[in-house]
Amino acid sequence: MSVGTSSAPGARKARRRPPASGAGDLAGLGVGPDELPDGLVVADEHGRVICCNAAAERIAAVRAADVLGLPLEKALPLEDLEGRRWWQLTDPYGGLAIRTRQPERNLLLPGGREVLVTARYVRTEPTGPVHRVVVTLRDTEARRRTERSHAELIATVAHELRSPLTSVKGFTATLLAKWERFTDDQKRLMLETVDADADRVTRLIAELLDISRIDSGRLELRRQPVDIGAAVGRHIQAYVAAGLPADRFLLRLEQPLPGLWADPDKIDQVLSNLLENAVRHGEGTVTIDITAATSPREGEETGTSVTVSDEGPGIPEESMNRVFTRFWRGSKRGGTGLGLYIVKGIVEAHGGTITVGRAPGGGAEFRFTLPVAAPAYLT
């Protein structure tokens, strides 16, 4: 990184504001400090600010023109969370000669605004005097949103796990303590309840693993040929076998369809979530349309589109943009609110897209499109 002195005042009319930043291009790459996503403040060997980029102005709520030339402790009057003045505490110019950096930590700006601060001490020789102090600033809001999301996930999971585990513990303890007092029918009912609650816990753990893999980009896909029409048919047959009338479902299959290569287990998971939502939250006929479509992936011509719609009240317009977020639930409570978030992650992992809208019959309409994604040796 090369750091220069402030330019002439007249140069402030330039669009990229080089005099405000007080620094030249980075490593000759033609990228100025104002293009950096993080706040950058640089002090010279005398502790005076010679660079303050646009991100630092925004994060610290200062103007570069006002802080250039000021001592670092006045330009950035940072305090730690215990109220101690940070630059007096760390003493970058008079501290140990072997120090080269300050690790990232939370500090406070005037007014109590929290920022993430990292400092680098640049020396011309290993134990020589500090030549530059390079400070980077990051806003904590994005990290706080992530932390809140994780906290909400933990709280939701803890709540969802408590109920079935309490039931499992209660029934098993009762059976062990009073086995002889119950009839065979009573024992069967208790064991069926324990089995159902164990399945619920298993599903929740599977959802958590899916979310972890989606968030970290490690969702593995085992692609193979998938007959999407047959997959939908199996789900419909399962609902009919469970007691729903066969005329509750309408499957419309366009022929011919391009051969779809996807992970059959993951596609089953997507179909299961969308059909369950339509049955649970919708009304009337659940219509499933499977058609050929333009591939959502650039460079491919064909894809497969699946639309699941119902004739219920639909999703309120103001909720449309939150449907695929964590913990969103429809008008009828129940479930963890993680299903559609996982559906979106699976579809996008396949290179596809998913949208939500209003069906012709007035209900909700979910449509996902997958690229064919055939192996290279078949194309």
C-alpha cells in the first residue's frame, strides 16, 4: 500500500475525491482508498491522519477534510467497552517495538456507536519506530443481524425440541415405572406417540443440518436422472393413502420434458414442502403444473419448471418478500418456519430459481425452475 500526502485544494472537484482520502492508488492497481469496502484511516510517523476514505467517513460520521492532519486520537476518539480511551491504552507509537498489529475488536465511537477496529503498525525495519498506523473500520450492523438470526434459530430449535422430548421422556418413564398397570392398547398408544415425537425430533435435526450446509455453501448434490412427474405422483399417492380425496390434486404434465439431472432426495424434499404448504395452508384443488422452460442458468437453453398452486386465501402482498426467510409462517401456525428457507437453498444449489405469487384461483403459487444440468458426456 502506498500512502501519499494531501493533494492541492483545487483538486477537490474531482469525482473520486483523491484529496479527501489523501492516498494514492493501492499497489499500482488503479484502485483508490474510496473503492475499499471497509473504512481506512492512516496516520503518519507523527500520529497525524494522512488518509481517510469514504467508508471511514460514513462509519465514523466524520468528513475527511476535517480530520486530515489531526492527531489520530482526536480524529478517531475510540473507547473500549469499559470506557477507556483506546489510543492511550494501546500507545501504538510508544509501545513495544515488536508489535505489528492490533487484532479486531469492538470499540465505541462518540455517542456510543459500536464499530469493529483493526490496526496495523508499519515499521521501516523490524524493531524500528512506527512509520504508519493503518486502521480499518467495519460497521457492526451486518454482524449483529447474523448474530440475531443465529440467536433466533437457537431459541426456536430449543422450543421445538423441548415439546417432543418432554413427551418422549414422560411416556417412557411412565411405561418403565408402571408397565404392568397398562393394557396392551394403552401401551401401544404411548409407544406410537413416542415414535411420532421421535420422528419430529429427527426431522428438526435434519432441517438444522440442511440450514448449516446451505449457509456454509456445503450442500452436497448427488445428481442423477429424475422423473419429476413420477416424483410428484408419489407424493400425491401418499396424501391419498393418508385419507385426502384424490380430486384434491390436479397434476398437469407437459410432454415431452427435457431430461432432468438433479439430486432426487433433495427434489423430493422441495416437493414435499411445497405440497404440504398447499394442503395445510391452502384450500380447494392443489394444482401441479410441470412444463419445459427456459433454463435459469446462462449458457443453457432448456430447463424444467414446476408450479404448485392452490385456491385458498393466498399470501398477503406485504408478506411476499419474507416467504423464503427463516421462521416465516403462514396464517396457520405450526412448524418451525424453516421449510421454505431450505427449499430456496436447495433450488439455488441446483442452479435454479424459485418465486412466489398469486395463483389464478386466488391462492398461493410457488414456481421453481431447474436447469437440465446433464453431464457433459451426454451433451
